[in-house]
Amino acid sequence: MFYRFTSDGRQKTCDLKDVYSGALVLCGGHPSLANEPLELLDRPGIVTMAMNNAALTVRPNLWVCADHATCYAKSILHDPAAIKFARLLYWNDPLPGGEPWYHAPSTFFYGVSDTAFDSGNLLDDHFLFAWWKNVFIISLQLAYHLGFRTIYLAGAGFSVPGGRHYAFDHELTPEQSHYSLQTYGAVVDQVRKAMPHFEERGLSLISCTPDSALNAFLPFMPLRDAIERIASAHPERSTAGLRHASDFLADAE
């Protein structure tokens, strides 16, 4: 279940279950993302979801976060082209500039639980998503709920190569860096434990991130090849065989 708000703050509920199908490219902020052929993501048939400020490096179709609005760039929050998902807890958080978060365009809010889930039920139908102190697990649940069954992971390295934290310009303090590294280790362990459940539910995870910590137990495919695989299954852009409106008048006579 998702929530949106009218301009005067009235809450509306909606269900987006299985509105998509097929494959998704899920993008994290790992420095390797900046080295990928991101221009290919604009090919027809490619759906992208970015986590947090990774949307500064790739402009996604879908965006997901799990923290206060002030953690994210204003250009992301106000992008009307991206469908955005944020925690219901922060629906009235002030955006940069002071207006409430629910005024941001194309934004849905979701609820979370820190007790209702374990590694064997993450993909069960539920009104909430698991809050395990990271947005990655929420992103996998969200993608599955929306209908995606194959997820290609780009910029999901869970490491700090050469001391660089992100594909975009943003430096962390030593304390912040330590927190992030602890979180990365926990996420990798959470995904590893959940893999039997994912496989049982028909969710395939494929790493497209070189040297990712996930590559120890996920198959790897270069992002260029993943994009080609998805795009090649999409119908070609062609008007061949299309009918004209006047044809139906003749059919009615």
C-alpha cells in the first residue's frame, strides 16, 4: 500500500502492485556507476530505479529513499519525470526551501516495520516494507511489489574504493564513513541470507557492478550486456502494420 497527499494535505491510498513487469536496472551511488555507459539507459524498454543521491549521476524513471528530505538533492526531489518513493514517516518533512515533502511532484509514501520481516518473508504481500536501516532492502521489496522479477544492480558495490564514497561529489567525515561501511557489511549479509527466499519467489538478482561485495554469491554481467539483453526484447520502433482511424469507419459499414 502506498500513500499520496493532495495539495491541502489529505491522504489518499493506492496500490501499485504489478504495474510493471520484466527487468529493472537498480542504481546505487558506488563510484563505479560514473564509469558505466549510462547513456544506454535511455534505450527503449529500459526501466531504471535510483537509490538516494545516485539520481545525481543517472536520471531514473523511479527513485527510492528512506531518510529525511534534507538528505537529498533538491533537483531529485522536484524532478517531475521520476516517480518517487519516500517513507510515510517523513511525508510532512520540510523540503529545501521550507515547503512540505508531500508537495514534491510524482511522490508516493510507504510505511515500514522493523519487526514484521525476516530473511524468509521479505517478498510476502504486506502493507509495509522492512526497515533494516538501509534503503537497498526496501528497493528490492519495492521492485518486486511493482512487478519486476529480474533486477540488474549497477553502482551497488558496498565498498569505498580508493577512499571515494560516491559516483557524485560528496565527501563524508570519518565518522560518517565508518557508519556507511558498517551498513554495507550488514546489507551484504542480509542479501546473502535472503537469497533462498528470493529464488523461491522467482526474483533474480544480477550484479552489474565490478568488484561488488555481492559478486561473491551473485552472477555478474557487465551493464552494457544487461542493457542489450533488456532492450533486445523490446519491440522495435516502427509504424509498419498500424491501422488508420478511417479504417474502422469502413469496418462499421
